[in-house]
Amino acid sequence: MKGIVVEGNRLAWQEVPTPSPGVGEVSIAVAATAVNRADLVQRQGGYPPPPGASPIMGLECAGTVIAVGEGVTRVAPGDRVCALLAGGGYAERVVVPAGQVLHVPRGLDFVQAASLPEVFATAWLNLFMEAGLERGERVVLHAGASGVGTAGIQLCKAFHNPVFVTAGSADKIARCVTLGADTGVDRHAGGFQQQVLAWSDGAGADVILDPVGGAYLKENLASLNLGGRLVLIGLMGGAQAELNLGLMMMKRLRIIGSTLRARPVSEKAAVMDALRERVWPLIETGAIVPVVEAVLPIERAEDAHALIAGNATVGKVVMTVAS
């Protein structure tokens, strides 16, 4: 089979070993995969795959089941599926634990389905499982126009949580509002604390989902309500910052660090099961929609990475794999 291999500073579509499913695993003929910012970091050597995972990039895919390992009853050969991966999506075939595989929602094609697993799993895990988001609580989503951001906006709207976003332009803010955000602020225009407080009638947000890290820590804490939760899922703005412990104590705040990729299969399966039960029906009715900015053939992986690196996209960049 063929897959994307990093050769120096370029991405090459070339022959790679074909994986075979083991006990509890599923082999998928990949029809589409999506680009995540983590792929760009892995490409530069900063985000290695977990032990035992494929060294090939790609954290999600959609395609057709071609074989299943011993003990798998969740899916069968011929099923149309999408999957959350620890790696390997940039290839013609991938092997994944069965618990991380879901049937494609009714009415969606493979391109749309490939845009779902990583971002909706990340948003659901961190908003509803880690932060324990409850109906009516206010949410701030940084990078609101990203894949995780656009997924998070729609989840908040569907489950009755007001949401404020930060993003990189007025156009991106407008598109976030179209998806269900109340309002937002251009991150290039300065800070966000005062706007969050004004939006929340002075109370602050109950939950903040943040892929930025150090550069936003001070304002994040100041923007939280009593009992607020800050969930850190990225460090685009640095890994170091000064922490006001007194403010944390007075406001009874919690800071939660979270990653998805290296979690045990059982935890990932629990997230995917929650998506199947709570989110897939909303996708099938059109209440939640895939947000795909661009579709390119996988042979143009360099261009797909450049789109994400340029920070001009809203939602996902998907790459198709010819059968």
C-alpha cells in the first residue's frame, strides 16, 4: 500500500508496509482522512506517536471495513465507517481498535465523515467529560474557527450552553456566530477578558477550552466564574506562565490538562460511544453539520498542511485517497 512519509522537508506518497488487524482490531480501506494541527507538529518531530502506534501521520479517517480481527462484533467487512486513530490515517489502509470505530452517520459521504472523529471526540471529551459542562453554563472557546472550535460551538448550541469565541478575524467570528456562537472577539484586537465579562453580565465563563496555553493563562483565570474550569488542550502560546494561586483559591477554579491521542483504548472507546449515542443522531438530523473548508487529494498533502499552517481556514481540511 501507499502512505505519506516525511522525507526531509517534504511529504512523499510512497510504498509503506501494509498493516494487518490483530485481536480486537479493524482494517479500513481509507477513502478520506483529515489534517489536524497535531500532524504539523509531528512532522517537525515535536509530537511522536504513542508506543505501538503507526508512525504515519493521520488521527482520523473514513472508509470501508475490509477485515476484522478476532472478537470484533462492532463492525463487519463492507461497513462504511469513520475512526479515531493514534496514527496511520495518511495511507491507503489503517488498522485501529474496534472501540474507536463508528459507522458513518446516515446521509454523509466519506469526506464529511473523515472530518468528524478527532474534533468531535476532542470537544466532547474536554467540554462534557473533563469539565463536566452542565446545561446553561457559559463557555469560552479559543480558536473558535478551528476544527475543534467549530465542533465545540455546535455541541454547545445543541446542549443549550451559551458560547463566546476568540478567532483570528472578523470574518471568522461571523462564521462562528452562524454556527451558533453568541459573539466573539478578534484575537488580534487585544485581550478578551473585558468582552467575556460584558457578555456574561460580569459573572465570567464557567468553562474555557484553550489550545493556546501560556499566553492566555492570566486572562483565562480572570475570565472565569466562581467554580470555573479551564481545560488546556494545546500550547500554541507557550508552556510557561505565571499562575496566581490566590485567585484560583478565591474563585475555586480548576485547571485541567488534557490530551486525547495517548489515552488508553478503553477511554477513547468511551468517548466514541458517547458520540454515537449523543451526537451522531444530531448529525443525522442536520442539527450538527460537518465543517469542511477544503478537499484535496492526498498526493497534495503539502498543500493541505500549508492551508492549516496559514491559519486562514474555518473547520477542517480533508484529503481524499483514491481506491
